[in-house]
Amino acid sequence: MPTVPQTLLFLLKWTLVGLAIAAVLLLVRPAQTVPSAAPVTHESPASPVAFTPREGELRRSFADAVSRAGPAVVNIYTARVVANAPGTATNGRPLLRQNPAQVRQRVEGSLGSGVIVDSDGHLITNDHVVHGADQIRVQLADGRVATPTIVGTDPDTDLAVLRVDLENPPVMPMGRSNVLRAGDVVLAIGNPFGLSQTVTQGIVSATGRGRLGVTDFEDFIQTDAAINFGNSGGALINTDGELIGINTAVLAQTLGTDGISFAIPVNMVRGVMDEIIAHGRVRRGWLGVSSEELPRTTAAALGIDPPVALRISSVDPLGPAAKVGMRVDDLVTHLNGQQIVNAQEALNRVAAMSPGSVLEIRGRRGRSPLSIEATLEERPPRGSR
């Protein structure tokens, strides 16, 4: 059994060994800092220190895209002279006057947005922004103000082309909307509620939205980027700062909706703009019929495979279809040899053809095959057909 002096000597020996090992570890181990409670630095008023992201950490910002696209987005202010009913105020209540004038007028203002798309000063906006306006003013992001001229409008797509005579106007680059996918990040730039240029962010919720009853030709981009009064005609851009759509409509919030807005895809915008600049209007093919989709069960029962067909519901007596003998209740399954998809797609396909083009139509009349060729005419303006 060891004695007390031996035990003390043993403990002292191993204590010194432990201290030596600890000293060696402190010398070879890199220094560590105690992590702070939050990823910020303390700043003093005399010597501010900017926060720097850690290695490998990305600073997520769309400021570069906005800087590239934002200067080309303009605010549009319009004024319309509106006649009031005799003896009534603007709220519809009788005026407390003895001898009211027979006709009273008031000036009604409206807000919108637009996008300059070429060095000639052409800008795109919605037709409903400028429709019926007696005065139109455009304000650029750099503060310049101009009175534009209307080059042409297209109510069928709710687009209008204006032109401002300015030196070195900012131009927004155009992207391509056919490559968009659900989930892509997008930014909306416009003039909501007259607050001047404002940017909101969201994602593409869906593409190819139609049958909303907004315009005759619909192929909308659906997004959840915040769109408000005054944003109409503004830009929907991608993260490269390229124009991919013109913001046009939102679902009514009275329906309990939130974050559902629609933009006209830039591919459609580009085609409409080119037609208006070249001809002052958009020339579209017109067959002169109205149609509705045949229920798939009915089409299948008739032996139509695949069971997709359109039923002609009306025929314009002066249109191309009437001239070649098309009738109400005729069924259409193919246009120019291609199977139809739905009524909206068929309308878009015909409208995309030039007036004077020959359209081959195949389908059924009763249980007999139907094959007709019609020469398309130019689609009449809205309101005359």
C-alpha cells in the first residue's frame, strides 16, 4: 500500500503532464470567436461598419434588374371630360339649385403605367388606360414629362401603342414569355395609386390563362406580384430586367381573392406592336363564325377521336364562312390539318393568319364528313361585328 508522500508525488506528476498537454493544444489550435446572438455588427456613430456576408453566403437582391428596367417604366396621367346628367351632382344626388344648366361637365382623371420599348420612343400600355382620354401626359422616372401621340390601339388584346418625342429615351429590353415556367421569380413595376414608380415581387403562378372574359384574345401570365390601381400598362419583368409581360388585370377582391393578377405575355405584345407601328392597326384573319366546345361525351358518341370538336353556334351572313356554305351545328375538328384543342385556341389560330389566307376546315355535318376551304377576311373592329 503506497504511503502519503508517494501519493502526493504521483498526483503532482500527472498534474504537470496535464498542464503541459493543455499548453500544447492552445498553441496549435486556431483561435475561435464566440458567435454573436444575431448576424449583425455593433456600430458606433463615429465609426459605422457595414455588414459583410460570410463566405459562400449570397446577398439576394433584384436591384440590378430594377436598375436596368425601371428607367423605361413611365407614369401615365389621363383626363376625360364627362357630362353629368342635368341637375345632378357627381354622386347622383340632386343639386340644390333653382336653375341648373342643361348640361354640366366635369374632368375625370385616371392613372396608369407604360413601358418604353424602342429608341424611337414607342411605349406600350393598356388600351383601357388611354381609351376615351382627352388629355394624356407621360412622366419618366428621370422626371421628364411629355405629351404622347397615340399610334394605334387594339381593344381585342387591351393593348395600345403611344409615342413620346424625347431625346435618348430609356428603353427596356424585351425577353421571351414562351420560356416562362411556374415558379419563376417576377417583378412588377408601375404607378399604383399615383405613388410614382413602385416595385413588387412575386412568382409566375401559371401561364396560358384564358377564358377570363377580359379580352377577346387571352393568353395571360398569372402571377402573385401585387398589382393595384395605376399598375395597368406597367411592366412585368424577369430577374434579368427584361420585359416579359404588360400588367393588365386582377381578380376582383370582392370574390375573396388575393394575389391573383394577370399580364399580357411579351410575345403577344411584340406582335401587336409591330402590326400597329406598320399599319396603324392589327390585321387578323376572320372566318365569321361563333363556336362552342362540344361535350366530350357527345363527341365520343359521334365517333370523333380524340373526342374534341367545336359546334358552330352562329354564322355571319356576310362572312367568309357563309360564302362557302358553313352552317349552324356544323362540327369542326381540324384547321389546316391540325386537331383543334378548344374554342379559344381555334380563335387564336385563325386570327394569327393573314387576311386573304386560305383556311382548310374539316369536321362533321350530322354524321357525314365535312371538308371546306374558306378565304379569310380581315377581322372587323370590335363593335362592328
